[in-house]
Amino acid sequence: MTPSPLASFLRGGGAQEAHGAASRSCSPQEILRRLRSAIPGCPVLSEPEELRPYECDGLTAYRETPLAVAIPESIAQVQEILRVCCALRLPVIPRGAGTGLSGGALPRSGGLLLSMARFRKILALDPLNRTARVEPGVTNRAISEAAAPHGLFYAPDPSSEVACTIGGNIAENAGGLHCLKYGLTVHNVLAVKILTPEAELLTLGAEALDSAGFDLLALFVGSEGLLGVVVEATVRLLPRPPLARLIVAAFASVDSAAAAVGKLIGRGFVPAALEMMDNLAIRAAEEFVHAGYPMDAAALLLCECDGPPEEVDEQIALAEEQLRESGAYFLRLSCSEEERLLLWKGRKSAFPAAGRMAPDYYCMDGTIPRRALPEALRRIARLSAEYGLPVANVFHAGDGNLHPLILYDASRPDELKRAESLGGRISELCVELGGVITGEHGVGVEKLDQMCIQFRAAELAQFHRIKDAFDPEGILNPGKAVPLLHRCAELGAMHVHRGTLPFPGIERF
Amino acid sequence: MTPSPLASFLRGGGAQEAHGAASRSCSPQEILRRLRSAIPGCPVLSEPEELRPYECDGLTAYRETPLAVAIPESIAQVQEILRVCCALRLPVIPRGAGTGLSGGALPRSGGLLLSMARFRKILALDPLNRTARVEPGVTNRAISEAAAPHGLFYAPDPSSEVACTIGGNIAENAGGLHCLKYGLTVHNVLAVKILTPEAELLTLGAEALDSAGFDLLALFVGSEGLLGVVVEATVRLLPRPPLARLIVAAFASVDSAAAAVGKLIGRGFVPAALEMMDNLAIRAAEEFVHAGYPMDAAALLLCECDGPPEEVDEQIALAEEQLRESGAYFLRLSCSEEERLLLWKGRKSAFPAAGRMAPDYYCMDGTIPRRALPEALRRIARLSAEYGLPVANVFHAGDGNLHPLILYDASRPDELKRAESLGGRISELCVELGGVITGEHGVGVEKLDQMCIQFRAAELAQFHRIKDAFDPEGILNPGKAVPLLHRCAELGAMHVHRGTLPFPGIERF
């Protein structure tokens, strides 16, 4: 059985730890004094009651108390903070809104939490060029709101869009309901300004389709705070489609709904969104928001088509035909914007709604090739029975991005551990089916062990070399996203040659 | 005046050279003996007449003779070659079809040219998942041909598509006529298998929208052979649009055509292609292939719309309206597939056609924000007059990717040097206008000096760290793509503090 991610995180099995021990030779008081004198006027919280709100991110089961929380408001202040931390070799954990679900912004005991919450200015909006230049603490939704008067929007729409910030979206390469058609964060960010751990300001990417030199922008997006701190982002804006309509299709079996997904995409058009909910999720959502879903359905598909009206009509006709052929016994098409939003409301409320069915839930994230969807769902159902924990499935079916929701009760002995173990098995299933252990939530501390299954030692070693190329002292978000090779070896998930890992240059033991 | 790129390349000013000197202590005969004994049965060419075809790539003005050319046919053979070269610290220059235009596959005197021409198998084609798994020597066109029976195609379409290989496309992040709508190579490759210089096999990317860990795939695409050798690629296939129609619009001034581009895109749809030709290019093309272009036009726009017929009709109507409003005095719409191909033939023949107007031509490549198009074209015209060399403009206007074609006569004293210098000025103009020095051809040896203008020392230093993270001995394609900091300092293009570059860890002088 996979050990608890937090336990492993605390035993220090993540990406390299801060190499030096200088910070240990400095008292907490002395560290705070140095920080405060470097950035006069910038809040540096250190009282227990001030630190409490920062103890966790969206992966709420895990908590740590940082030494302090700094809340700078200028690039110069972040640079000063990084210089102090670099000199002290003090771990720095960057944080946006703290809505991440894999523990990427989990603080580190004795480390500094760097909140970018005060960087919330929209610096420029260029409707002709269709770009927005924003500070990292601007929320995802705020960008679309600012672009709306020009008929434009920012496409990635994670379900936390009201709260989550573009800096965090970049760190985790956030997706959302509509990334099937419009891509993930990496496809919608043109350039970023970052600070390296040594406080050097770099510009990655450009306002052009291609950029010269190595593509450090794409490398940076999704790097989970390990390579630098975003201080500015230029994002692409898209014209808002004139019309969007949603079809809700009900199926008598999960299998036929899952099979319909591949067939629908195989028809040659890409819906704006293609979501799936199983019966547990349907019932939870319907009882919660009364969207009008058929409660008896084994599975629903929600298929949105957007674009010019003629194109939408044609896609709707094609989709309805295919859904019927695939066995849908009930179809409902939104006939107004109000109806479309109501039908979406059920889907969007499914997570909190499922939360009403059990005291706790654990939201997983993995991606599989579309053709493996029926098998994946069958096997998740078997695993759910094996562990005796209900699993609701509400997910981005179109791009094969699963979000199994494991329901449990943390007050019962061992249930959290069982939920985590079941989650680990589901991640491993994704890899077995040719998929990956994350779709849009990132690895964080949650999926460190699964990284050992996803990648071979050669690839993990290359990740460490990349980390070293940006952060030689290892002060930025240590312990996250990339497991140490010895951790994988201890898990038995990696081949070890004659007692030595294949990359002695990286690590010996 | 910018010195000749080749001259600078030969004086050793590119990305780090092979660090060691072991290869110098080994005679050419001994190197050849070791190579041949490591890969029995694999051709290792070393006779002068055998080497001649490999002396240059598409940047034909520059030639070098390698020590030898190896033409392996299996991954194991490439691994053996890399092991020998690594041990000898012998430079290895990977080569696809050699159609690149920036000298990325220019051999190195005394180094090994690694031809991947025999890796030409299509390993798998999955119509349901819409992917193809291919060897790196498969041509771009061959992938689309294999996919055609399933109604699918591979989208990037560089003008060398018949000859160029997917391995080379990945190295240079190739684009093409239709990348405005369908993206560059990086947007259409899902995963690659590469060999590191130490012969380690790595898988980068996955058959999923997102992948865990750092995005090494995006980093690798466009890395110009500096980070590894592609030995397999999995690419995305797209459904072939049911209909495509082309509008040719003629303008009485370059300015109004250039302005029309921004307005057209501003209307909220993305044409499948949006190309521009100026009068010099129009005349050359029309006299060559008789496509029916109006010879008196100052500029043409070629706007292709594709998709379902209703959508195409709607886009055509919108485009025609906008083109007229922008001052087009002549519009022609293709009414059959034959007519569409004929109208494209002029554009596609423009480079060879322009070649008939002067003994030599030099094709530049840079990208600017769309809004800067009118100014860019005005200033290129002024530079052309200043240097006394005609410049024809035929380019991907929709994504601001310029391809000025400088016409010259290499037999006249100094004209090659003047053409290169003019090219350098055009690249610098792109940077000044907020653009980048390459759109799809790469930096190679051609634009090393312009990299010093595009990037600050901090960013170049980060590129070198990335190179070191993959190729610590610096044996892969040394001297290409990323200039050494001292070279930039010598050019006066980089700020030097008190006689020391800001990154002494990277380089001291």
C-alpha cells in the first residue's frame, strides 16, 4: 500500500531539498529580522493566528505552518526577499490564491511562504493584438471580465476561476471545462516575466507564435513553482463565440457513454466542452441544484458547441445523431442562455454536491487516451468496491482527463489513508492505460510517488538537471513535483543496477 | 556592419564548443576506425566525393566538410555512435533532409555528421486516437499521405514538405502556410523519444493534453539539435476540412494591404492561411507560373478559409467585405479545387521565381506583432534602398512572420556580405518592433549575432544552463543557435559591468 503523500513529503522525499544548512544556523528571530529590514513596509506575518490561513492550499488534508508569510507588492520587494532567502538558503514557497489541489503551495515548516496576492493590476489590454499583460495575482475571471467589453475572453477556465490567480494557473498549467477546444494555460500564455531564485529578472516567450532560443516559456508553465516566481504574464485573448449551446445526453450504462465520447470526437469536430458525470455525481448534483438531470441515468454527457450560429446548428445536429447512435435515451438541448447556464450549474456544483454525501472527499486527476475511457471507468468501479469507498466520476471526458472523487470520512480510523491509497491506485491505472498521472492539478506533494511509476530514472534525472539549471541552491518550493531517485528506489518502482542508481552524477546512495 | 555569420561561426562564437580536446589528440584515421568498429555494417562515409553532398544544408552560401558522415538505421547504432563521440568529445551534427534555411545542419570541420535519413518507417497510425508514431527520417508530406485514407492530415506544412523530415521539423519547430490556424510543430507533436549525447533514451511528452513533470517536450522542440537526437515522434493528426476556398485580393499600396491583415483577424475568425506578396514577388511568380495574379498590384493578400461549407461561406463573406473596406480593388475567389491550387501555386513558387530575377537570394525570417506590419514593410523598403539590393516580400502575414527575400549577385565583390548585413538589420528591426528574430527557420549559424540583440545576458545564460543540463560535454551541434556571452559583448550588444559579464558562473573573460 502506498504510504501517505504527506508522510513521504515530511520525510523529505521530494525534489531536492535546499542544499545548504545555513538557515538552520540562523535563529527564526534572526531570519525574520533580516527579512523585515530588507523590505521595510512589506508585511511579514509570523504570529500563529496570522499564519493559520496559509497552512494549506486546496489539498486541505495536509497542513504545515511556515516560519513566516511575506506579502510584497513590487518586483523590487520580491527580489529583496529572494536575495535574503538565497543567502540564508531558506526555502521559499510561492503562493497565488492557494486553490491548487495537489498541495503545490503547501508551506514548509521553517520556510517562507511568498504570497503574490497583492500583484493584482491589469497592466495593459490590447484588443487589436488580442493580448492582456497582467500581474500574477490577477484572478483568472478578472482577465475575462476586463476583456469582455472588447468581445474577448481568456480561455482557460478552471472551476476555481473566480478565486484562482494567473500566477498559480501558470505554475500548475491549469485547464478547465473548455480546454478541449481552447487548450491549457500553456497554449494561452504568450510571455512571462519571472524572477529566478537569485532574483534575476528573465523574460520568457514573446508576443509571437514562435520565439527564438529554447522554449523556456513552455518549460516554465506547469513547473509548479520550482523554477522561478512569475511577476508578470502576457496572455492571449480570444473572440467570444457569438453562440454556445449545450446538449445533455443520458445513457443507461457508463460503458456506452464512455464509448460515445470517442465516437463523437471521431466525427471530426471538436466540441467546446465534453463532460461526463456518473450516477453518483448526477444524483448529488441534481439534489443540490435541480438542473433537470434525469436521476436514473447511469451516465450523462454534456456536450457544448460554440461558434457562429450556422456552425453551432450543424455541430448540434451531428452531435445529436452520434449520441443517439451511441445509445443516448434522453437528449436535452439548451434553448436559451439561461437554460445553458442552468444545465452547466449541475456539473459545476458536482464537487461541493458530492461533498454533501460524505464528510470528506478526495479529488483525483489523471489523463488517459480517449479510447481507454470505458476500461478505465470499469476498473475504477472495481477499485472502489475493493476499497469499500464510493467514487463519483465527474470529468473532462473529451480530453480523457479523469477526476474521480473519492468519498470518505476522515474521522473513521484509517479512512484517509485508504482514500489516498485508492487515489494512488487510480493514478497508477492511468499510467497503465497509456495515460499520465495529472491532467491539470499538477503533482505537488500528492503524486510524488506516482511520478516514480510515470517516469524512468533517466527522465527523472533530467528533471533534476533542469531544476538545477534554474535553482542550483534548491530553495524554490523544495520537496514538490519531482521525486528524488532514492525515494523511487525505496518504493521499488525503479530499476536499480547493482545497488547504484543509473545516474550517479545526480545522486548516489 | 555585422560580420558574416559564417566568419563568426568559424571563429567559434556559437553555443559552447566541445569542452575537451580529446578528439584533437586522436588522429582522423583512429576516429574513423573506432566509429567503424563500433557500428559494423553501418555506412561511415569519409571520402571527399562522398562528403560533398553533406557540406551544407538549405543555407547554401555556407559550406564545411565534416570528418565523416554516419548513416545508421537503428537506435542501437545511433547509441553506439554517440558513445564513441562522447568518449572522443567529437562534435556530432544531426541532420534530417538538410533543407533547413539557417544552417542548423551545417557540418563542422573535423566533426561527425549524423544522418537520420534511413529512419523512414511509419511505425503506427491510430485513426481513432488521431495520432501517428513515426521514425524521424519520415518526410512531412509522407505523414499526411499515410493519414489521407482516414480523412486525416498532419497540419504543419513548411514549403519543403515534400523533402523535409519530421526530425528536422522538430529540431527547428517548423511552421508553414497553415500554422496561423493549426499551429507550429510544437503544437502538433505529442511525444518524442530522444537520445541524449550520452546515449540515454528519454521519452518526452505523452499522448495526453498535459503531461506530468517539466514540459521537456516543448523545450526540446525547436532546440536545433543542441539537446538530443530525435529517434521517434508521435504526432497529432487532424481531420481534413471538408472544403477550402482561397480569396486573392489586390491592393494599390503595401500599406493598405498590411493594414488589412490586422483588421481581418480583428473580425474574429482565424483564416486557415493569410499570406502577403509584394509587387516584386507578384511579378516574379506570375511570369513564372501564370497563376492569374494582377501584375500591377502593389500587394496581394491570399486568404484561405476552410471548414464545413456553411462556415466557409460565412467566413468568405466576412473576409470579402473586410478586404473591400480595407481598399482591395480586385478580389478573386477560387471556385474549384483546381483553381485554388493554381492560385496557391503562384505563392508557393515565389521563392524559386524570385531566384530567376537575380543570381542569388537570401531568405530572411522574423516575426513581428501584426499591428506593426505596415511600419515594418515601409522600413524594409528603406533598408533595401539604403543597401541598393532589391527585397521581395512573400510571407505569412496572418501571424506576422516575415520572409524578406534579399536578391543579390554573389559574383560581385562584397554583395554577399552586404546581403547578410541587410539581413541582420532586418532581424534587428523585428526586435525593435517588439518581435523576434525567427518565425520558423531557427537561429542556426545565421542569426547568432541577432540573438545578442533579442536576449539579455541573463536569458542567454539560462539557455547555456539548459544546454549544460542536457549536454554537459557540449558535443551536440556546437556553435549553433545560442551565442556565447563574450561574442555578444564583443559585438557591443550586451551590457558589461566593470569588465565582467553578469554571470561569471557561466563564463569569465
